[in-house]
Amino acid sequence: MAKAAGVSRTTASLVLSGRGRELRISQDVEQRVLKAADELQYRPNIVSVGLRTGTTRTIGFISDTVATSRLAGDMIKGALEAARDRGFMLFIGETEGDAELEGLLLQAMQDRQVDGLVLASMFTRTIKVPKTITATPAVLLNALPEQPTPLPAVLPDEVEAGRRAARILLEAGHRDGIYLIGAGPGLRDVPAESLAAVERLVGIREALGGMGVTVAGARTCPDWQPEYGLAATRDLLRTERPRALICFNDRIAMGAYQALDDVGLKVPADVSVVSFDDHPIASWMRPKLTTVALPHYELGRKAVDVLFTEIDRDRADSDRVGEVHRVPMPVRGRESVAPAAPEP
């Protein structure tokens, strides 16, 4: 390329690095170099640039099952687009929950001198943070550390989501007969390791309690799948006649719909139903399900935004505890909630 422009390699290198004017290279020479670079479709050697500048313009994204999960795929999309907006590339690796594989992926990313790392979880939970991750600017996504760490974390605002779900029913006039399916009524009545269950329950109880309303009862589910929602709601209906259900995710709500239909109760005419996540099934169900959405895309973007703050930060303060960033969960109002029926 230098030969095509009729200049030395040093002169061409200086022009392409943006230092031509600084070193008083003439505008005519600069234009010849740039024209030759364009005609030859010249691209700089990224490895050489990285060695010179101390940055590879790459980010590592290590997850448990996010990369192959249809539900959380938008988390990857948000991270990809936020990185691309800054001219960075995202390297993606998946551990499938294997701690040894996680360590190998982490080492591989660091061997490639990525500028930062995102460590992501499919489900909101606490995790054991690998000690070696702090050698690189990093962010936890959809996870909190088991032990204090300087790494920041990005999570959905599950407590506020719980408040929003409860307010949907309160604003529709529901005060009695509100039951929970999936977790509760106590804060210990939750599936193991489910941080989302605890936080949603805190928000629900807070919003209802603020209006002097108590949870009428609850049925826990060992796993948040339709068959467990069906079984839990059937068990509830053997002894109770709910006016409203708050289901802890949309798959549970799908099972609850079936149980209600089995005994001739209609949604929302007889029983209003509110849920969480905004899984694709929420808009397929009939009536369409009102739910509080997990903001997967926004979580991915936010994680990369926070990571760039970490990259630019003075990392000398290793004793600090990482900040927790909460991303709002929006309400998807549909057709599964009706005004409360008047007392007979």
C-alpha cells in the first residue's frame, strides 16, 4: 500500500494512525496514502494495533445457558449492539453450569486480552465469582455474588416488578381473595436459589400491605413449569375460591389457566390473573396474559454500558463493593385482569 501511494512504510503508517498532521506530513501525501488505502481496501492489523494501544476492542461474554436460550436471547442482542455502537466485538462462550468449563473459558478470554468481561446467568441468582475474573474489568449480569466483590452487578428490578404486579390487581379493585401460585406466602416459601422469587414476593407483600391487603394464601411450586402451576392451582381450588391469582411466571400461569378451566372458572370474568416474564406464551394464551416483563435486551445493553465505566475506572480501589444496577421491568397489560366483582 505504501508503494502504491509512492511513500515510505513509515510515512504510510503515520498517516493511517492519524498522526500525519501532527508530524507535518503534507496534505498531498496524506491524501495519496488514504486514496491508496481505500483502493486496496486496506485494513489495519488488529493484533498489532492492540499491542500498540493496549486495547483489543473486544469483550468476553460468558454465560451458563443464555447463549442458547430462546427466552434470554435478547440479552445477547442488547450486549452485542451496545458493544458494536462503540466499535467493539463480543466473544461469546457458554458453560452449561460447568465450573471447570467456566474457568477454561475465562482463561481463554483473558489469554486473548479482552478489554472486559460480562459473566451472565440465565436465571437471577447468587453465584460464586471466580477469583481470576478480577484481573480484567468485569460485570455480573443477572447475578449477585455470594461473597462481597468489587464487581458491579446488573439485575432486573424484581422487587418493583412485584409491586407492579400487585398494583395491577389493586387498581382493578381487588382487595380479597388474592392468592399466589409459585411461591409464598412467607419469604422462606420459595424454590431453592431463586432470588427472583424472594424479590418478587417482597414487592407483592409490600404493595398489598401498603393498602391494608393481605395475601389470602399461596401454593409453592418446586419448579416454575406449566405442570407445577396446574397441580398447585388444582390443589388450591379444592378448598378455596380465589378472585385473583399472582403467578410467579408465565409458564406457571399457563398451568393455572388450565386448572381454572377444568372447574369452569373463566379468566378474567371469574378470576383475574397476573404474572411475570413476558414469555412468548403470554401473548399466545387466551385470554392474553397480563404480565411484568423481564427486560432482557435492556439488561444486555446495561451490562456493557456499566462495563465500559469499569474499563475507564481507576481500579486501585480493590476494597470497594460493586454497585448493583437495577433495570426496570415494564408491565404488559393484556386481557387477563378484570375489575373486582362487588361483594354479594
